[in-house]
Amino acid sequence: MPLQISTPKDPFDAVVVGSGATGGWAAKYLTEAGWNVALLEAGAKITRKYYTEHVQSWQMQYLGFPPVMSHERPIQSLCYACRETNHQ
């Protein structure tokens, strides 16, 4: 996708950098309050392969606990929520 450049007629009241969990909510509340908000995002393009929260352990190659995870992320590997499909 090519870079999109737009020139607004009015200045923005706020600029939110990142549309993650916090930035998305901040932009939502500010726009609902009537503010003119610019939301900047530079993250990777999200595709269907990133939606893995419903993959069952028996469907994963290492049943959810790949050996590389305990070496690269020893603290995270202790958490039940850090799994083979989302540890990166």
C-alpha cells in the first residue's frame, strides 16, 4: 500500500501515536468528545495468521511451549498466557 499523505484544512486538537490498546481507546474517547484527532500508526500489517488466540494447544507443533521460548524469554515462558502462537 502506498504512503497516504493528506493535508487537513483544520488543525488537529490531538495527535495519538499508535492505535494499540491504549491509543485506540484514547482516540475513541477524544473523537466522541468532539475533538479533531489524528491517529498515526506505523505497525506491521495485520493478516489472518496473527489471529491465533483461539488455537488449541493440541493444534500447535510444540503443544504451546516451543523450546526456543524458554531460552529467548525465560520470564515470559513462565506465564500461562505466553504461548507458541503469541510469544513474539
